[in-house]
Amino acid sequence: MSVLSQTFRRVAAQACAGRNLFREFMAAGLEDILEEADANNWSASEIVVQVLARCCVEDGRFNNQQARILAVITFLNERYGRLQGERQAFIDLLAVLNSGGSVGAIRGWMSATYP
């Protein structure tokens, strides 16, 4: 398993700790995403995009899986450092997720927020 996949898996387990949600997160697609990330040598950014699109959106809206979002934020903070204006960045992300959460829209948010 690549360093990026190991890191995301670790932060996901931490974000889900005490709530017994990690197994559910893995079954909801995280396990497949991390396997694809390793097979295709994905960047940290692509892992985030895929997790958000495939594990955090249902029926075109954020699925309110807060531990999954916490895992994404923790991973981003570890990879890129904390953002200036972090609160607004994640308000903007929620708007993207609630307006369909397409891969393209999430990539746009990533490239604008983490250039």
C-alpha cells in the first residue's frame, strides 16, 4: 500500500474512532478507492476527489457522513498544511457537494483551494 493510501486509511480510522464507522466507510467505497489509488498511482488530490464524490454524496447531496468529511479535512491538512480561510473553504466544499458533487466540480474546488 502506498504512503498516500496508508495515510488516508490512518486518518479515516482516526476520524471514525469511537463511532465504529470505519468498517462502514471502507464498505461504502473507501477500500476500492485506496486499491485504485495504488494501482493507478493517484495523487493526494485525486484520492480526495474520489473519496468526496463516491463516499460523501448520495442523490446529488452531501450524505451527512461527518466522519468521512473529517477524514478528508485531516488528510488535506497533513498533506498541504492548514489553510488560511479554512472555514470558508469547507463551506464552499459543502456547497459543491450539495449541488451534485460531481467529480469535475470537486476537482475545480480542489484546484482553487489547493493550487
